[in-house]
Amino acid sequence: MLPCAYLSHRLLAKYYGLRVLGGIQGVLLTMAMLGAIIGPIFAGGVYDVMDSYRPAFVLLALTAVTGAIVILMMGRRPTWTGDVVVAPTT
């Protein structure tokens, strides 16, 4: 967990800059905690109705794949020069 957390902090800092890193981390960690609370309750409800965890796991896996695709679509990080953001060239 620790190397992954270090990598995500480093990537967020490089991509968005240190000025907004705290706010972004707050939103991300809040969403992660909500997922950690809601996920097991959702999976348990699906198990009670369908007598299998498979539909819940498939839906959660599709959600994770969708998130990965969205992250990959972000493109190259902008170049920071002081307070000015220079858009990357293609």
C-alpha cells in the first residue's frame, strides 16, 4: 500500500502542482472512504438478492476499468512555469 500511495501523491503533485494537491487528495480520499463503506454493503445486498457475489464484482470491476480508461485519457501533464500553465504540444 505504501509504495502505491507514494506514487499517487507524486504523480498528482507533478500533474496538478503543489498548490492544489491538498484539495485533490482530500476529495480522492473522501471518495475512497465512501467506496470502502458502500462497496461491502452493496456486495452483500447483491448476494442476498442473487445468491452470488459475481454480479457485484463484475460491476465493480467495470467501474475500475472505466476509471483507468478515464485516467489514461488525461494526456500529458501540463508544464508549470511559476503561476502560468503552458499546455502540452502534440
